[in-house]
Amino acid sequence: MNRKRRLRPTAVLALILLALVIVLAAVVVVRFVRFRNPDNNDLPELPEASEGETVTPDTPDVSDTPVEPEVPEEPELPPVAEEIPEIKEDAPKPVYSQEELISMYPDAVLSSTDDAGVEYIDDIYFIGDSTTHGMKYYGVLSGGKETDKVWTPRSGTLAMWNLLTEKVVMGDGNEETIADAVDVTKPQMVVLTLGVNGVSSCSKEQFTGYYKDLIKAIKEKSPDTVIIMQSIYPVCSDYQYVNSISMEKINNANSWIAELANENGCYFLNTCSVLVDETGYLKPSYSNGDGIHISPEGFSVILDYIRTHAYLG
């Protein structure tokens, strides 16, 4: 008679453990497979794009972002009314008043006109020494510091005896003599401000001779250019070299310039008359601090005078 064999408890326990190991192994395999090949349905869907359309992430509308406020432009200096001060009795005085100059040289001396405006200034090329260079340095013309309408030597010095040979820096950076620069540019008008580097040592004959040679050279190169000869700017009473470049010498030279303008078909601007105060010297606020060069406030007065003493053709 056959007897059934009974499993020992230890064998049963071993079978149970084996089954558990198999189940755990299956779970690990399934997870591994899912990790290597994730279901696309588990990812967030991207919006579908129609044909020819590019899907871009949401960005805020430009109009929603803050915009830097515009920096307001500096207001233009108001025109300065022409005021010729009452010069003290013992102060240095011009050789001739504006009225006397007009009566002497009516065809040359530019008298009071309506304001010709900025457009008039924009047509002028300013030629001179370091006192003229301030117009570019302070950016008082329409082109600011990049203006091409100010021609001065790179050194800043333009002596009377070098007027035909000294080179000025033009707007494109090239350096030419004044006559050659005029020949290249053919300006409608030039304003010459010359003489402060010469009044201390030149006689009237020397001074006017040098100036006359320059005028002749400009006219030969550009006959249609209108030449306006501006008075030499005054100096302050405390200017370091006021004894050699004195107001007495400047006033004398300015009378020579007016006479030259009349004799050579040019025009004279008596700007000096509105730059002096009651002492007969340059008003301190019109100086940049050294007693001879002009400040932005002074240039505002000069430009206003030019606009209101315009060449009208």
C-alpha cells in the first residue's frame, strides 16, 4: 500500500519565498522597461500648431512692460536782448560807437534786424582761433560738439602773420589752409574772428596787411562767399596778460577791422559792444574763467547778436 509523502514545513516555506522572489523580479523588470520607454501619454501635451505657424512660449506683451521715460531735451537759452551798457567815464572805450560806425560805413556795418533765426546761423562757417573753438567745445551750434561749421587750428593759435599758412581742422578732420578749406567747401557765409593773437605786437599797417591778404585769398577761391568780419572779443580786467592784450589795443584793432570790411566789400559785426560791462571789459559771466575765452552764456549773447544783425543780401 502506497503512502503519500507529506511536504516538510521547511520545504513549504522555501516554495513561498521562491514565489515572492519571482513576483518581485517581475515587478522590477516591468518598471525598468517603462523607464527605458516612457509612455508618451504621461507627458504634458504641447499645443498643436497649424501649418506654417510656429509655436512659441507665452511672453508678456511689450506694451505691458515698463518703458523708460524719455529724457526731456535741455531747453534752448532764450534770446538775449541787446543791451549796450553805459561805460564808466574812466573805463576803456571803443574808438567809435555802433551808431558812429554805421554812419561812417553804412554799407559794411551790420545794423539791427529782425531775428534771422537758427537757420541763418546754420548757414555760417565760423573761422578763428581758440576763442572761436569754444563754439564747438561747448556745442552751441546746431551740430553740437560734432558740428562741421567751426574751423580752428588744432593748436588753437591763429596768429595774424600765419593767416595764409596755418591750417584749420575741417568737419571731416582734414586740415587745410583757410583759403583751401573755403575752396573745397564754397560756404555761403563765413564769420572771421581774428586778431587777438596780434594786437599786442602788430602795428595798424601789419595787422590790416595780414588781414587783407586773407580776404583776397578767400575771394579768389570762392568769390560768392559772403565774408563777415567780427570784432575781436573783449578780455576781463583781471586777465593775466591784460597789459599786452589790453582793451585799448582791442578797441583800436576793432576800428581797423570795420575800416577793412568797408574797403574790401565785406561786412562788420560789432559783437564786442554787447560783451563788455560798465567797466569796458568782458563781463565776467561771459568768460569761461580765464579772462579771455568765452563761456556758454557769452556765446548765447554772441549768437543772438549775429541773428539780430543779419546779412540780408
